[in-house]
Amino acid sequence: MTRSTEPRPLLKRGDTVGVVAPGFAPPPAALRSGIQALARAGYAVRVGDHVHGLHGYFPADDSRRAADLNSMVRDPDVKAIWFARGGYGCARILPQVDWTALGRSGKTFIGYSDVTALALASLRKPGPVWLYGPVVTEIGRKHSHHQAGFARLLAGRDDRVKFRKDQVLTAGKARGRLLGGNLTVLVHLLGTRWMPSLDGAILALEDVGEETYRLDRALTHLRMSGAMDRIAGICLGRFDPPPARRRFPPDRSLKAMLLDLLGDLKVPVVYQLPFGHIPAKRVLPLGWSATLETVTRTLDLSPRPPR
């Protein structure tokens, strides 16, 4: 009997998508637009009970936001959980998440930025696919993400991100489990029980609105923690600074700071890859297989476990 080699889709038309908001409260108009975009894409949309609420800068208190997520995780009809927005708040609900049910769910989780806290906590062990990609409040806008690459991953197929020679900081080749997300959120998990081991991983990092010295501080903390001692490679996304930058003392260039802090790790390092808080962002399958090659200048992504 010949086994099919066709990949298993992570999400397809007709599937039910659960929308939850474990971080900041989503803007109502952007949320409606995103839900409509999901419906146009052919998904049945189920919205968490507290997504439309307002409780300070959250849509609800911690227990209710966690309850929305747990309800979607436990619902066998929900095939994917799509996060409404980022901001802040996911870390607050980590102790209340049903991690056993989440790890066994087989669902696909989609979101980025503050969602890093949930993704990394989940990826302490092998489990579901976390697609580090657009949140619901973005997808109603054109060019919120790289549609072809996202479609390939949702279909269970490999994707490839190409980069230029001038984006290579340190040459080499690495293969491993792709881990990471937002730098600031990741650094605030260090020293907690929610931080996974980065040993043997290709580390993907991005951030927004942080001046170079703040990124320097976060990366210095990450290095001093020892978490990067045995990583296989580093993929850096966009780190767009805030509009009003400090004038004195002058900031260093991003490249100079990155070379200073990461250039001696003896692993391949590339930067300015098109993922993070940018239009047309590429989607990354966190927790799954990636190969970084600076000769071919490619990052190969697979929504399947590393071999």
C-alpha cells in the first residue's frame, strides 16, 4: 500500500476559526473588518465571549480572557485559534491556561507580538503549530501579510524566505527548531518557568518602537542569561525605531550593535528579514523545522517537526 505524500493542511475553507483576545482590547472597527475577512476566506468564525468587552486596556479580566482561550482550545469543532491583536496581556494569563488540553489539541494558533508569551510557553514541549503571523485586526487591510507564503504554510507546505548578501552578519548554515518572536516579550520570560530551552534552535527575533540602546539592553540580557549559549542560528526581523528618536547622545547603527553583541557566537546570523511589525510580513511556523543557509541566502520553513 502506498502512503500519500500530500501534506496535511493546517487550515482549510469551511473550518471553524476561534477568535480570542488575551492581550489588549481590539479596536471594534478593525476587529469587525478582520472577522469579515475571515468569513470571506471561507472560514466559520466563532468569537470568544469576552472579545468585545472593555476592562481597562484589556477586553476582560485575566480569568475571563483565559477562559475564552481555554474554551476554544477544548472545543473539538475549532480547528484554529486566531488572536485578535497583540499589545500586552498574554503573560498575565499563562498560569490559567489549560496547557494539557492545548498541547493535545492539534490546533493551529495564529498571531504575533504579545502572542509570543503564549507561543513560547506552549513550545516548552512539542505541540501545535504556532504561526507567527497577522492578527485578526490586521487582516482586513490589504498587504497586512505575505499572502502566498501564508497560504503555503496553511496548506501544510514548505515556504522559503530569500535575503540579500548585505543582510548576512555572520556566515554559516544551521538547521533546527524555529523559536522566538518578539524580543521584549521573550526577554521578560527569562528566569520564569514559561521559557523554553533554546538549545539547538534557530532563534527568530523582531521588535518595534524600541531605540537601538533598548534593543542593546534586551539582547545583552538575553546573552547574559545563558539562553543563547547553544543556539544553532539567528534570524532577525525588523526593528523599526520609534518616530521621535533621542538626539543626544546619538544612537549607534542597528547593524553595528548587532555585530557587537552577536558576531562572536559562531553561528549564522542574518538581519532585516521581512517578519514582524511590518506590512507584507512573512509568517514563521514557530516550534517547527527551519534551515538557514547564508551561501544560498535562504531561510527554509516547514510546518512539520525537525527531522
